[in-house]
Amino acid sequence: MPDTVKHVGTPAESQLSLLPLLTLDCIILGFHEDQLRVLLLRWKGTQEWSLPGGPVRKDESVDAAAHRILKERTGLDQIFLQQFHVFGDVKRYEREEIREKLKHVVDPEKWYERAVSIGYYALVDYSKVTPMPDAFTEECQWWDIQEIPPLLFDHNHMIDAALRALRMQLSWQPIGYNLLPDQFTMPELQRLYEMILGRTLDPRNFQRKILALGIVDRLEARRKGGAHKAPYLYQFNKARYEALLTEGNLSFS
Amino acid sequence: MPDTVKHVGTPAESQLSLLPLLTLDCIILGFHEDQLRVLLLRWKGTQEWSLPGGPVRKDESVDAAAHRILKERTGLDQIFLQQFHVFGDVKRYEREEIREKLKHVVDPEKWYERAVSIGYYALVDYSKVTPMPDAFTEECQWWDIQEIPPLLFDHNHMIDAALRALRMQLSWQPIGYNLLPDQFTMPELQRLYEMILGRTLDPRNFQRKILALGIVDRLEARRKGGAHKAPYLYQFNKARYEALLTEGNLSFS
DNA sequence: CCAAAAGTGTTAAAGCTACACCCATGT
DNA sequence: ACATGGGTGTAGCTTTAACACTTTTGG
């Protein structure tokens, strides 16, 4: 964790080693208290929020840059990361307005004229994340996906696009495997799918389907301590899950 | 057609107005004689082939650049184009070897140190395309997807990735609508799906499914002139097709 | 008349949808 | 004891997979 910050640097000191005009932004998704959440950053001295992101260095691949940024913001290595779109419009944002808002953080002279940004979404285990701001920001926090405020740049649009991509790729990506802790209950898994799909599912049909796929194993233990009947705990059966995903056979209808 | 060439320009004259280090490459797919085909370019004075592509200009969006390049190579406007991946490795190709091979076409001093390339696939009606080489190449030709030669850069890898993306998006994209001519037969449509999926389908089940979806209308006429029994002609029912696609309900199993 | 491709129907199995009640636990 | 959420079975319907023969046409 201590060595995450040294990568950041000020714009001045690292400018020379960056790929010009190419940045990336990450939609980091977690799941907590039955809600999908996104990690957002608040810029120093403002109430303005944005997605975590940054430039690509000359000596690293684009994917490596995404992993670096993820590591810096969450403390996690080995994150599930998926490129989903390139945002390449000429005027991706109202430059003047944003320059003005952030002038005490970023020297307005140093703004790129234009930047093409590669969008990634990341699926992380909420409970393992330690949110950390970067050099330009002073707060890094989870936001409920339903309650995202207006963000800087085109970042609201990026989040929408990421969720659409995630939905489309639901049957090809190890969604549950990455978003849930090692052990979880069937209702938790169901609500995760419901959040992503944006509709409710029948618990009997859901359980039958998941069990028939064989992607989870029921454990002996139940989750104790909550009010109400103690639910069974499950674990993903990784081998089985990956076998099905390579065939794209995890569709939900 | 005459005004497609004026966009090309030599590297020298247009260098200043380009986004540095950002290029794109297009996998242009057509369907002819029961085969999926890709449009490739042969570099001047060599036997080396590559995908059509090029840099992004400072005053155009990335998507606009892709449409421009498509128009230049095929003569077609309004092409179906889909971004599918960013190729961002530091060493995407063996620079030295390729510089050497192409030194009589591109001044080795002018090679970028590194370029990040955005991959697009395009689905076109083979019969409407007029292949046209660009400023660096002298031949533009369709190649059977099964018989692609070793290409420059990482372009063989790009084609593989495009086909994987196409397969994954089969139930969300208007594949047939863009790859087939206005009128087509059921066996043609079936073989298109077979080519993309890489396996054979049962003709009875295929026909039943397509007709049940209602995405095509059978015409009065049959295709005459071939040997053997004359097949019915069909047309896409565009409205119905798009309605199903927005729900992702065109899966093939 | 022969070879090659087009066109079609049936049956069994699997998967999907819809639906309602009892159980366990903490307060 | 009650409120809350967890857990399960069944019946009807739809969808899928597997399978083979007849028709048309040109050569």
C-alpha cells in the first residue's frame, strides 16, 4: 500500500514519459448491501466528482496502465478488468467550463487540447478495497449506482456505457466470481444479478438454474447472526464456472 | 469515387494534423461464395499484406476516422462499423524487421516509436464494394478468411480477435442484415451463420427458427439459373430485426 | 436418368414461466 | 407471537435437438 502513491507524480514531473492525448478511465464496480457501487474521486478543493483514470505511460501497455491505476485506487492486484469502449469524440467535454472549475488543481495551460479515453470496467470484491485518492483529488468513495451525481467530463455517459456492456457480456464474464466475496448466499447472488439486469427474478427459478449449472457449491455452514432464517453459504466452483463461460452458456432470460 | 483519394495524402503533408501515436485498423468483412472474406492491402513493391488502417486526425472523432478509412477503401458510406478492442501493447510488432521491409515506402525516420491501435470490424455487402489501395499500397483484395497469409504487425491476431468479438455479439448485432445483399436465400443465410459460428447447423431447425423470429419475409420470386432446385428469395424485415436486436434475442444455440 | 442442392414434419427431451406455502430467527 | 426473509415443488408451455425423405433442376 505505501508504494501505490509513488506512481502518481505531478503532471509536471511525468509529462515527458506519457503517451500524449491518450488516457483511460475506470468504472470500478463493487457490490455491497444489495447495491452495485462505483468508486468515484472528489477533486481537491471542489465538490466535483469524476471516475478514476489517468494517462498511459510510454513504457507500459494500455492494459498495464489500467492495472496500475486500479492498484493505486483500490490497493488490489489481480483485478478483473475489461476494456469496453473508446471514447474518441473531438469535444468529449466542455473544456472551458471544466478548466475553470479545476484551475486551482491543474494549471489551465497544461490541459490537453483533446484526449481520447479508453474505458475499462473492473469488478472487485468490495470488502477487500481500500479507496485511495490520487494527486488531484482528496476523497475516494463508493457511490450507489442509483445515486451518482453529475460528474466531470463525459463520465456519467461512460458509466451508462459500462453498464450496458456489462449486461451484454453477462453470459461471457465471471461477474459473480469477481464481485462477491469468497462465500456468499443465494439471495445475495440473486440480488447482484437483479441489479445488473435491472429487474427482479423469481427466487425458485433462480436457485434451480444456478444449481443446475453447477457453478456454486453449497457449504455446510449457514450465515448466522442476521435476523431471520439463516441462509446457506455457497462458494464458486471455479473450474466449472470457467468452463461454462468459455462457451458463453451463462445466459439469463 | 474520385474524391476518395484526396483524403489520403502523403505522410509528410498531413503529419501536423494527426493525433500522435493513435491509429486504427479495420477488419472489413464480406460474404461471397459461401465464404467470409476480409479486405487486405499489399504494400508497394512488396509481397507484404496488412489490414487497412490509418491515423486519426486532430479534428475528427475516432469513429469518424474509421468511417473515413472505410469509405476510402471500399467506396461505401453508411457502413456498419463496430469498435471491438484497443491494441495497446508496448511492442505490438517487431519494429525493426518491418521498418526494413517497408523502407522504400515509408521513410524509416518517420516511424512512430509506438502506436496504440483501435480495432474496428465492418460488415459490408460484398457486391457493393470497390476495393481501393491507399497511398502506401498497390493492391486491395478480398481474402478468404480461411486462407489469410502472415500479415504485417499484429494483424493476424487482430483478425482472430475481431472474429471472436463478432461471435460474442452475434445475438446483439445485425450481422445478416449488413453482410448479405438485399435479397438472399435461406441456405445463404445459414452458411453465413455457419461460417461465423464455425460449425454446421441443421437446415430444418435453422429455417424454422429464422421464420419464427419473423426477421425475414419470403418473396414470390425464386432464384433462377443455378443448377438444381431454385431456392426462394428472402428480404430482411428491418423493423422486426431491429426490435429483436435491441433485446439481444437473436441467440443461436 | 443422375447428381446435387432445396425444402419440409414429427417426436422426445430439456428448459422456462408462473405460482404459494412453510420454516427459522431475532425482537 | 409476529414480522421478516429463506427455502422449496409442480404443472403447463415453449424451445430445442435429432432425425430422412421427396422435389426440382441442369447437365
